Amino acid sequence: MKVGFIGLGAMGSAMASNLIAAGHHVTVWNRSEAATEKLASLGAKVARTPDRAAQGDVLHSMLANDQSVREVFLEGGLLEAMDPGIVHVNHATISVALARQLAEEHAKRGLGYVAAPVFGRPDVAAAGKLNILVAGHAAAIEKAKPLLEVMAGKLWPMGDAPERANVVKLAGNFMIVTAIESMAEASVLARAYDVSAADFIALMTSTLFASPVYQGYGKSIAEQRFTPPGFALPLGLKDVLLAQEAGLAAQVPMPLAGVLRDSLVEALADGGQSLDLSGLARVSERRANLQQRKK
Amino acid sequence: MKVGFIGLGAMGSAMASNLIAAGHHVTVWNRSEAATEKLASLGAKVARTPDRAAQGDVLHSMLANDQSVREVFLEGGLLEAMDPGIVHVNHATISVALARQLAEEHAKRGLGYVAAPVFGRPDVAAAGKLNILVAGHAAAIEKAKPLLEVMAGKLWPMGDAPERANVVKLAGNFMIVTAIESMAEASVLARAYDVSAADFIALMTSTLFASPVYQGYGKSIAEQRFTPPGFALPLGLKDVLLAQEAGLAAQVPMPLAGVLRDSLVEALADGGQSLDLSGLARVSERRANLQQRKK
Amino acid sequence: MKVGFIGLGAMGSAMASNLIAAGHHVTVWNRSEAATEKLASLGAKVARTPDRAAQGDVLHSMLANDQSVREVFLEGGLLEAMDPGIVHVNHATISVALARQLAEEHAKRGLGYVAAPVFGRPDVAAAGKLNILVAGHAAAIEKAKPLLEVMAGKLWPMGDAPERANVVKLAGNFMIVTAIESMAEASVLARAYDVSAADFIALMTSTLFASPVYQGYGKSIAEQRFTPPGFALPLGLKDVLLAQEAGLAAQVPMPLAGVLRDSLVEALADGGQSLDLSGLARVSERRANLQQRKK
Amino acid sequence: MKVGFIGLGAMGSAMASNLIAAGHHVTVWNRSEAATEKLASLGAKVARTPDRAAQGDVLHSMLANDQSVREVFLEGGLLEAMDPGIVHVNHATISVALARQLAEEHAKRGLGYVAAPVFGRPDVAAAGKLNILVAGHAAAIEKAKPLLEVMAGKLWPMGDAPERANVVKLAGNFMIVTAIESMAEASVLARAYDVSAADFIALMTSTLFASPVYQGYGKSIAEQRFTPPGFALPLGLKDVLLAQEAGLAAQVPMPLAGVLRDSLVEALADGGQSLDLSGLARVSERRANLQQRKK
């Protein structure tokens, strides 16, 4: 198929590469051109402007946040310049409010729209094993399906209202941050009784909590190594805020989210901007003054 | 070996059965005699009083809570009546404070003491696959090891201070309750956007959170079936309270624990005494008034 | 002086009336014209469009929230149409972010800007006894001072950065909501032990907490009478959200605010849209299931 | 009347002095004898053992906490040695559970028992202006009333179940700690926007929150002076824990209490053992890293 791909961060690059490898004709665009070189070397056409990537069967976008999506599609006018028959598959983790607005704006113009946020890190994307949530009109999904299957280990259909895929993504990320905060608090409790974080985390993540999230972030907590970020702490905060916003709009109290928000803000106040999400463990440690008392 | 076993609930029975099956000479005692019959039929001697079970190489106890342990060992005077050379292996989930007191009281009398709380439900106990945390003096542990290995999939040494095993057990249970509350809040958020709890939980527990705790409790939340209790809600509250107490004693703030406590108390206020821990999902649902709005 | 007044809700009407009574030439504008009649009868000129009210020495505005302020001043283009020498005195409780934006936009155009949020209900406004926080450039404040003094029991200077007055207003409202939640939780605890809310509140608000906020909202809690709203519950939520936003922007964790947010959202989920803020007491009561158990 | 008084800390001494000044025959006992000298100089008889103070019409006790009360009255055997016709008036802030136990133990022995916890600091006690909560059987209260009136600005009857007075005292102290935490968080928010704590607190405590609690603790927060303690931080934590315990026993969720507990524990972990309760402000400041960013 003739495919466009906008947004070539670590995730987007890996996803677009797989589309090329599967034999699709891919035109890419990225705000900074540097990121396009690798894709060009694999066979992608490089567009100078986003509208050039939006002339084909399907346009994928994997942008960083609400603001980038707004700038490119709404304020930047891309919606007006898209090929009328195209389906836009939006992989970004965005707010429920923007998801609804995008669904409307696409519908108004007769453009197809599929929300397709993903679970998985860049290595999973590179392996074509992402878990992809998919919501939108059946016909639009049908058209994009062969492309999504290239990228996914599994597709998870979430119905025809696009925001459902986004709310599930936010709910999932909320669960991830909770899991990390939970390990952070529990391991500081253990350490206060002279059990090492490494011993505690090894036990938990090889038994009751033997799952990717706990093992991945648990390793960082066990080793107290919070850089470089896999999932950057400010992005985790962004997602907790979006989950809270979704909860507010639907009148769903989420007391755990309130705790996560404060811990993440405290991490930032303590200079954690470039830490991994697992850096939440530093906040728990500081609250218990563990460093001081060990001296 | 000549072994005593006190406390024959679902867990204790399964553990004692395995000791018998492994060829040890087991004398059992339980407050209510009914529970001793099955063990007797397997070959156990039944003691009329707990001191009769405390004459041998090792005495295991698997009692319900601090109060039962206090009643039998401290107030009931069992400590005074134990065989001088015996090692007491205490499997109960008790407070750090009681763990310390028991360690002292045993030491004073020259009795061996090993804290050996377990992770695993009755079916895991029956299969001899428990994860057993083990802390105490090396010699005492050495003596009990052949018996522990009969019951365990794996032993997790936690050093020589018995309370360390207990604090790790409490920290682990705190993580379990957090995981459940996290699924409860997230799935109500999803439901408020018309994603079914079943779809949401299926996604989460077969991907990021594909671990026993999430899968087990997640199934109950997905099916909204909270009885009969696997892990009873009041026992979950008990363990959260003990984790908070351990945190307080060691000056470790645990904001998530505060949220769990309130949710569990709210569940009890709403009549949740005989629900499973996964019944926390009912509290999240009630807070969002989800039943009403669906009408 | 020649004065404009935009926004004639209960507060704005009372404030504008006092300016007229003090002999100033007041031109008023309000989105719905009905509200202008009373002021006209007192001697105000009624403007058909907001720009007509913005030709004079000082323009006061008392709009409901960020959105109204944006619509009138930014999107509606009023800033472009204001008399070049005028000082805009903004009494609304708005976000810190909007306060900063307005300060910049006024400065760009050479317009004076004073943030002057108020503490006090309509009856206090009518009596000219408001506590008014004042921040902005000294010259602008100086010009508006005679008018502010007509409305105020006391002026509280907060420096030259307008957003400071706004953040103090939000911090104050956060304290008000906390005080109410505190009475809500405490009085349900008392009631669970058969002490009436009325007895408990009477004691507290005539001794340790003998202050306007506790006495006013305490009376509603004691009488369990939550309508009509003095300070509407959704507005309280709006202000808690703005306080959280201000905290987020300045990296200030506010754990109490998280609790307030959840209680307010729960109140809304339970149908509390038209309750007074003191309706938070219903949430505490419901959590403890107090109605059911009293039956 | 013939009166005994046990427990001569700052509060007890002031209260006993007033009884002497009012012409009653007072026998005092205190664990450490030093404290009895001042009372002796005013005319009190000094008892060597507590039972000597318990022979008369009424015995007042003002001990520090549950443990002291248990040690003197239950474990120390004072209950057995009291004059059969005496009424015991217990002013201590104790747990609801102990209050119930004491009521039962006195009743069993035919001894009168009145719970009479007080609000007010030592200077208020010295002035005979305490607010005294009073609960117990009418006859017992009647007998003690003339003495209570000597000490009180006002008596607040709470019915015949003694624990009601205790739960109200705990609910009140919970409100005090909440008020302090509220000022702490709000003033750090203000400071992050360059409004001084002093300006912020002055505004709040002379307007909306012009009450003793806010003014007293607010002054400390404004001046950032947290020693010497008026109300020591660890005692505040004790009372929050007792309020939580009372909530737990009656199935009343109290989310604010959870926040207070964590803040107080964090204060202790940061070396706050000998600070005043207002030292909670240091925790808020540390969370926002305010000291660091000001450098």
C-alpha cells in the first residue's frame, strides 16, 4: 500500500521500518529532518512537508503528545490537505478530549480515523510485536489492518469510538506508574529493615509479579540506576495527568492517581526531569530519609 | 524427623500433609479438633494440647494472626513447655513487632526460632511449591531446611533477623493489594468510557501484567464475582495495617498504603466482610456511581 | 471617575452598585442583559457591547472563570478595543497561567492591568467589606485604588506580578475546601459514635475554629442542608483544579488537594452538581455507609 | 471537696492549682516527684503512691497517653485501691478502645467514671478557661461538676457513653492537624510564586481563618519557627493514629487522616521529634525543594 508516516522518534522509526520491510511504499515526514535519513536509507521517500506524506491509502502518525498532534493536524492545517480517501491511524498517547475532537474533525471532512495507541518499547516495536489497541469505524480499521498487523504482536479491538482506545492506553499507563510507585514504597520499607532492594525485588518479580512491567522497572529500582530513561518520568506524569483528566470528565474518582501525581511532581522538584519513571524510588527513599540514616 | 504442626487451616493442612507424605513423623494440634481428622487419616498423631506437638526436632506453626500466635505461644504458655532443643518455624503473617518479641522470647529460653512466612494459596501449598521467606539463626534454619524444602518451590533467605522475613511478607502483600486497587480504579475508568472490564483486564493481564497476582484477582474483577473469597478482604486490610505499622515504626511514609486502607475500610462499611480482596472493585464502582448511571 | 464594569453576577452587581453609590460614572456590560436593569435603575449607563464599557479611567471585570475571561478579552477582541489609557482591574478567580498571559497581553498593548481577586460573599460585597488582593504595577494600582477602596474592607497588596494575587486566591480557596472536607470527615467520625453533627460542629466552631469559614460551612453540615449553594460545589472543584495546576507548574506537591479533588468528583458522580461545597459531607457519610447502618 | 489529682504535667499542674485556689482539699501524685513541689507550696497534700490520692470524692487524672493510663490504673492496680464511692474524672486524650475498657472496668467495681478531655493549652488551663468535653453517667458528672466548672470556660456535655467525649477530642485534634497541613501546603504554593509565608498567613488568619488554631500555628509557619513545641509533633501523630483507629473500629474512611499520617511520619524521618506540630510546614517545603531552588 501507499503509506505515509509522520513522527519518527524511536517508536515511529521502528514501526515505519517494519512497514518498509513488509514491502509497502512509505513516505515519511518528521519535524527535524535528521530522523528521516535512516528511513530513507531503507527505502522511504522523504517528504518536505507533512501534506506530502498524507497522499495515499493510510497515514500513520506517532507524535509525542497533544500539543504536537494539535500543531501538525489542527493548527498546521494538515487535515485540510489530506487525500480525501485516506485513513489516518493515530498511534500517539493523547488525551480523551483531543481524541474526541480529532474523531469529529476527521468525520466532518469525510476522512477515516483510527485510534491505535500501542504498548511496547522501541525494541518491541522493532520486532513487530507491539500490542496495539484499535478503535474506529470498521471500514477504516479494515483498510489499515494489513499495516497494523505488520507492526503488532496482537491487535486489541476496542470498538468504534476512537477515544476508547485512548482511555484504555491511559488506564494502562496509570497501572504501570502505580506498579512502580508500589515497588518504590515497598522496597524502601524492606530496606528500612535491612533487606536489600535487590533481594526484595528479585523475590517479587520472579514470583507473584513475574511480568514485564515489574521486571523491567524493578531491575532499575533494584540497581538504583535511573538513567538513561526508558520511559521518561515527565512523560509518566503527563500520562497520569491525562488519566486524571479522563477520570474527571467521566466523574471517576481515582485516589491512587492523586498519590502518583504528587510523587511525580516531587521527583521533578528534586531534579528528576531526565530520570526514568523508576526514579520514583528516589522520592520514597527521600521521604524516609533513608540515605541520611544509613550514614 | 519428629515434627509438630500447629494450626491446620487450609494452608497448614496442606503443608502438614506434605511433611507426612515425605516420611516425617508429624504430630498435629489445632484449636478445633475437626481439622485434625484428615491429617490423622494420613498418619499424623493428634495432640490434645499444643505442648504435645512441641516435643521433637521442629515445631511448625501456621496461625491466623498476631492474636492467635500470642494466645498460643505467649499467654497460653507454650513457650515454657517446648522441648528445649526444638526449633520453632513460624509461618504466620504477623506484625514486625510481634516477630521481634517472639525472637527475643525464644532466644531467652534457648529455643530456636525461624520466621518462615509463605507466598502461595492452598493449591500451591498442596503442590509443595510455596515461596517461603526464611530468616533466623543459621543453625536453626539448617535444622528446619529439609522440612522447608518439602513445602517449598523455592526458599528465599532473608538473613538472621526473623522480622526481616515478616516485613518482606507484609511489603509483598501491600504490593498485592495495590495491584488490585490499581485494576479496580483503571477498570472503572475504562467502563465509564464503555470499555468492558473483561476486555480491559484481558488485555492488561495477558500483556504488561501477565503475572499470577494480576491474572488471579483480575479474573474476579473482570467477572465481577467476589465470592467465595480466595484472600478475604478483612485479611487484606489486616496486612495493610501491619505494613503501615511497620512503616510507622521505621519512619517510612507509604502514601499508597493510606489509599488502600481507606478503600478497604469503605468496602467493609459497604458490607464487604466476606468478599474476596478483589471486592475492592466494588468500592471504585460505587465511588463513580457506575451502577446508577448505567440505568 | 469614569468606570466600566463587566460581569454582573451576584458579586459584580454588588461591587458595581457601590461604585455608583460612591459617585462614580459607571458603564456596565453583561452577556445577558437582564442583569443590567438593576444597575441602570441605580444610575449606570448600559453598554450594548463590552468595548463601550472600556472607554474611561478604569475597567473592572468580574467574570466566572477562565473561559469567560478568554472569550471576552482575548477571543472577543476587547483588548484591541480598550481605551489606551485605561487600567483593567480583573476580579475573577482565574488560573495562574491565564493571569500571566493577560499580564503580557495588556503590557504589549500598553494597557494597565491589575489582578484583584476577592474574598467574600455577595453580602460582604454589598457592604463594601471585601478582602481584595491586589497585584500589578504600582501606577496602575494607584489609579484604581480609590475604586478598590470603595469595595473593600481591606486591600492586601501582593506585589507587582499579577499572578501572585491569583495564586493567593487559589491557595485560600484550597484552604476553604480543606476546612470543609475536614469537618465532613470529623463529623462523620463523631456521628459513627452517636455524637450528633450539630453538637460536634457547635463545639468546634465556637471554640478552636471560631472563624467565618468554619461557622458558615459548619452550619450547613450540622443541619445537613446543602442547598441552595452559597459556594457551588462545581466551582469549588474548579478552584481545587486550578490550585493543583498552579502547584504542578511550580512543582509543589499538594497531597491534600488530591484528596479534595477525589471527594469533589465523587460528590458530582453522586449527583451533587447543584449542591453547596458543604455537600462534601454527603460523600463522607456515604463512604461510611452511615445512612444504611442507622436504619 | 476532697479531691485527688494524678498527672502533673503543664496541663495537670495548672488545673490542680485552680482546684486548690477554689478552696478544695487536693492530694496530688505524680510519677516524678519534682512536679509536686509547686503544688505543695500552694497547699496540696503530696501522696507517695497513687492510691493515697484516690481516697476522697473525686479523682482527676491527666496522664500523657494510653500507656501511662494503663500502667497506673490497670497494670498498677489503682482501680482496686480506689475509695469505693469516688468518681474518676479522666482528662487524658486516649483511644476510644481504652475509653471503653476503662468505662467497663470502673463499672464492674462500682466506681464512677467520667471522660473529660480538654481543649486548651497550659495558659488557658491556668486561666480556668478550658473547653471540657464531658461524658459519663449523670450522677457521676453531677458530683464532679463543681470541680469541672472551676477549670472550664465551658463544659460540653456529650452524653453518657464516656468514649464519645474521647472520640470528639480525637476528631477535634484531627481537624487541628488538618488545618496545619493545609496552611503548610498553601503557604509553600504561595512561596513558590514569591509571596512570603508571612504575607499569606497574615491575610488568611485575619480574615477567613481568624480563629485560635489558625492564628497560633499560622504564626509559627509565618515565622518558620518550630521550636519550642507548643503541641509536640509526635503527640500530633499519636492523635492522628488514634483518630484513624477510631475510624477503623467504626468503619469510617478518613482520607485526610492518611495524608496527615504520612506527612507526620516524614517529619519524624527528617528529624522532627522535638518540633512543634507546625513543623509540618518543613515537610511541604522539602517536598517542593523550596530551599534548594531559592539558592
